Amino acid sequence: MTTDHQSSPPEARPDNDLRARNARALELLCECLADESGYDAELFPVLKAELEADRLAYRRRFSA
């Protein structure tokens, strides 16, 4: 008796799709880390202020 996972061809396995998506996510992360445009440094203070303004708890999300 074989299981579905053993009897299906490798290209039909659901984990191959997951591996492809993980590989693409890793590529995007590497692209993001290699970006030296300064966009993230420009945007983070704005994002940080918005997150602090919209918080539900009394505790701050970020230290000063």
C-alpha cells in the first residue's frame, strides 16, 4: 500500500509549490536588503509615527 505522497510524481507534489514560493520570498528579501536607495530610511519614521498614533494599548510600540 502506498500513500498519495509516495505515488505522485515529484512535479505534482504540493511541497514543490511551497519551495518555489519560499525561493521567491528569499529572492525578494535579498533584493530588499541590497537596496541602497534610502527609501526605507525615509519611510520608517512616517510608518513609526502612524503605528504609535493608532495603537490600542497604553504601552509604546517603539522606544523613543
